[in-house]
Amino acid sequence: MDKELALNPNRVVAYLGKPAKEFTKADIIRFISENEIRMVNFMYPAGDGRLKTLNFVINNLAYLDAILTCGERVDGSSLFPFIEAGSSDLYVLPRFSTAFLDPFAEIPTLSLLCSYFNKDGEPLESSPENTLHKACKAFNEVTGMEFQAMGELEYYVIAPDDEMFPATDQKGYHESAPYAKFNEFRTQCMAYIAQAGGQIKYGHSEVGNFTIDGMIYEQNEIEFLPVNAKDAADQLMVAKWIIRNLAYQLGYDITFAPKITVGKAGSGLHVHMRIVKDGQNQMLDGGVLSATARKAIAGMMELAPSITAFGNTNPTSYFRLVPHQEAPTNVCWGDRNRSVLVRVPLGWAAKADMCQLANPLEGPSNYDTTQKQTVEMRSPDGSADIYQLIAGLAVACRHGFELENALEIAEKTYVNVNIHKAENADKLNSLAQLPDSCAASADCLERQRAIFEKHNVFSPAMINGIINKLRSYDDKTLRRDIEGNQDEMLKIVRRFFHCG
């Protein structure tokens, strides 16, 4: 057996001795039969951004073959707001490549993510997973390249404060125990996520930490590696499900909410992207950001206001997207600059062999670091519909290749200064702004919807549903109306505490 596969944390991969992408129905049946699996779970994202679950007891081999081959019926009108009750039946069919052992089930259970199909057996146009599939397909057809993504999943852990080794308020970044209280919880989450197929880059404690009414709130982050965008979305969905379930077992509360109190760090869902051709990262050219990367950035600059409709989906999102705080509000990009909307992170482009400098006994490493370069969209938060968000980013990056003046747009929106400093006020005033409410975000999506509907990526029904939901919050002046009223803000925060 391949040693790399044998060490894979996903027990299904390790047992079958093949990558998950190569799983067949026969492989799934063999794993179930030879490992005394007694139940199968179908899991699928719904309109509220959460994974739903359908449980099956394995009665016999014939029944197992039937559910794996034919899937099952579900009530689409209870899962999505855009489906009418009169024609609500949908099919869910498992994708064998997503199989993982449920780490929480007492009865040995294999879980699989599913795709939706309509009554005619066609992929459901408005399903989250199919929308992302269409976005990636259109990107490839227009550019000849593959769109890859990875997420930074930020969340708060909430538990009674033990008052020992108190953390420094809003200084929790990369803190170690005992000042960070939930490192062990995070590492256990990471282990479970990896067992479920998640490709994790690293985890750490984040900036936010504070105590209210005897409860400690500690912010953490788990960041993933870049993979095919569809896999990136699946991994984030499963990760949120795992974090919440393990927290529930241990008596903790968890929130991915964008903002939970005044004056403390909110939680984002930053998304890194890279563009790959023939297995090679196309984001650099001769050690500097490539024209390919700058075209993709230009597309994001053009569509940034409407991307908030997918990535910032409830009123508390706009308590986080406030000028001069930690989240971006201006449409601009820059190198290693955390005051911008799209950041080009440090990308190992230095000529020095840092490994050899740190370890004098080592010879030259000759490691190709060009594959590490990404660009990062910093506006989205934990309220995002993950599939719609990454689909929207794929559309935006594709749009950059369809613009004749993409490189000019990239040049015009580039900043190399902290735009929030007084001496840079002129530059700040020249930049477009992100929406300040769900209502404003809906208006932006309405104006730019044709670009998202192009190539049949977002269905008109889905766009209509998103716009209607955003407008239903009636929050056009909410941020201004409750400014300085912390009690009213916290009331709204509680309403959306478990978003996404």
C-alpha cells in the first residue's frame, strides 16, 4: 500500500488504499461490510447554510446497494425557500468521494455528502453545490484554468470563566495554554476534520478574547489548504458541523457570528484563492504577481459590493463591516496590507534559503515555493452561504478575464499604504465602499445580477431568493438607528448567534 495513503487520517482512504476521488460504490460497500458499519448518513446543505442529515439502518446488502445507487427523496420546500410545496420532491444522491466515519456516532456510521436532483433526474439548478460546480466549470471554460480556494474558519468558544491565567483582552493571537483555554478543543476538532477528509493547513487562537457575566469568549481559527473550490466548500461545511458537535459534547457554546459585542473582534471567513494550470500555480510570474492574478483581482474589485450578498448575509454582518475597525469596507487591494479588501499575503518570494539560514546543518532546500501564493478576500464572515460565496468569487475572478480593461482596474484600485491613516485620506476617498446593510447589499446584487447569471451559473430563482431574504431584514438604517445602544445591538446579535 502507498505509505502516504496508509497514513491518511481519513480511515476510509487508509483502509481502501486509494484517494477519495477514486472511490466507487463497490469500495463503499466493501468498507461498510468489512468494518461492521451499521448505519449510513446522507448529509446535504440547505438554504439556512447548515448541513442536514438523513439516517439509514443497513438492513441488508440489497438495501445498501439501493440507497447508494438511487439515493432518497426529500422535501425541498422544507430545505429551500425558493421551492414551492406543490412540486417540492427532490432526490439526494451520495457522492462516494466524500465518505467519512462519523466521529460522534455510538453506532458505527459512515457519512456521505449528497447532491440534489430534480424530478427529471437532472442536477437541481439552484442547489448550493451545483451552483458552485457550474461556477468552476464556467471559470475553466473561459480561462482554461482551475479555480482553487481555501477558507479561514474563525469562531468563538464560550464557557464559564475559570479565572486562572487570564488572557490579555483582544491580544489572543497565537496565544498558548494556559492563557488560551481551548487549544485542546481546537486540536481535537482538527483531528476529526482531517478524519473527515479536510485538508488543514493549521490552527491557532485568534485575537478576540474577553469575559462577560462570568463567561469567557475565546476566538480560534482553523485554516485549510487550497484545493479544488468544490472540495473547499465541502470541507468548510463539514468542519462547522464537527466544531459544533464536539462543543455540544463538551458543554461549550460555539458561534461563527460576524459580531457578538461592541469593541471586540468579529469573526470573518476569509477566503484565499489561487489559479492553477497543468498543476502549476499561475499567481506569480518571475517572482511578482502575475497578470493572471491581477485580472482575477480586478474582477473581485468590480463585483465586491454584490459578493456581500453571499458572504455577509444578516444584519450583524454590517456591525463587523464598520469603517476603521478590523474588517475592510473599501474596495481596494494591496500586498501584505490588512486594511484592504483583497490582500496578497506574503508568498515566500524571497531569494534567501530561510531553512538553511535557520538550520546551518541543512544543505540547500531547493523547494518550489511558487505554489504557496494566493490572494485573500477579507470581507466574508461566518454568516456566509459557503457554496454561494465561493461560487460568487469564482464568477468574479472569471469576470476579470472577460474585462478588456482588467489590468487598468487592478492598477487603479491598488494601495500600498494604510488607507485609514489621516495622511492617506485622499486615497481613501477615491475608493468605492462596500454596502452598509443587507438592504444595500441586495441592491448591489440586483444591479450586477446579470454577471452572476451569465453562463447559467446562478439561477434567476436563486438570485431572487437571496435578494428577497436580504431585503426582508429591513435594515437600511439599522446601524445608524442603534448606534450607541449596546442592549439593542446585543438583542439582534442573539437572534443571529447561530447563523450559517
